[in-house]
Amino acid sequence: MRLLIVEDERAIAEVMMLNLKRVGYECEYAQDGEVGAAMVEKQSYDLVLLDIMLPKINGYELMEYLAQLQIPVIFITAKGSVQDRVKGLHMGADDYLVKPFAVDELMARVESVLRRYHKSMQDIHVLDVTIHTATRLVEKENRTIALTKKEYELLLYLVQNKNIALYRDTMYEKVWHEEEFEQTRTLDLHIQRLRKKLDWHRVIQTVYKIGYMLEVKDEVQR
């Protein structure tokens, strides 16, 4: 399990990493929200431990981005009022830990969130492809298909909206998390790669003047 700790107090982060690594977790560290966002963009994490009072991008702002990626989050902060806790949970955090905290409590909450999160994850079956959402692995006819992070996210978005014509700019915003769609071939290239890797040349349809659609009929078709 890979965990990301986003905490501007390095001493606290080091104590957390020491104890989490001791029981087998792989941990990485970001000292502010901006660095944390960049790391999440490049790497997949099973859980983010997130402080609220961060420089550059605060924890609430980063939480909005993490919620889109469906990454479980535990807020770890000195802001311990009921109002703060409710706000964090309403934003999509899976748990809320107030500083100072005992290491045993930290470990228990991490284990609880990961157990709850992975229990709720289910495999998705579409035609001849299986998406293992807990591990982010994709299989076709019992063969693992190597996808990049963005290819996986694009596939998942198409599958979650199958048989719906999706606008190009909406797809770009949902997968690349940028509001303004630049006229580049980024989306088209990723669609081409998915078609080739999955042999879904006729499944992922181009919709004239709109964008793309994952067409899933009763019969298996490629």
C-alpha cells in the first residue's frame, strides 16, 4: 500500500512515516499542497494523509481534487472544532484526526479507512475487459493490459458513462482536471491508444461534432 503524507511540519510527517513504514506501508512526503497535487498527478496512492493548514494550496483545496480521483483521505490537523470536522467530512474526507494524536490511533484509522475503501471497490466487467478498481489493473481475456494513469482514468470515465455521447471538453476536464480545453490532440491520442490496446476500434465510437462514446450492446462486439 502506497500512502502520501501532505504535511508542512516535517517533524510530524517523519514520525508518521517512521511508524507507517514499520508495519509495511510505503510512504511518500509532500511539504505543501502544491507539491502534493503534483505527486498525485504523477503517481497512484491508496490513501492520502492531509493537513489542512498548508502553504500554497491548502488542504480543503487539495481535497476537492482528490475527491475527483476517488482517493481516500484522512484529514490530520489541529483544527478540531465540530464545524471543522463536519466541513472536512462533507468535502469527502473518509476520516478526521486531530493533533496531537497517539500513534496507535493513527494506525487504527489508517487500517480502518483502507479496509473500508477496498471492501467497497468492485471489479467492473465491460464486454471482454475487466477493470479491477482496487488495484487499478485492467485485464482482457485474462491478459493484463498496461495502461498509463491517464489512459486508465479515461477508460474508467468512458465505462462509467457507457452508451452516452460525451463532449470532448467535458472529457478533458474530468480526466485532466483542467477547466479550459486547449485544442490539442491529447485526448485523441489517448483514445487511439485505448482502442489499440483493448482492440476496441468499434467500441469506442467517434461522435460527430460532440466527442466520443463507449458503445456497449448486448452482444460482444469489437
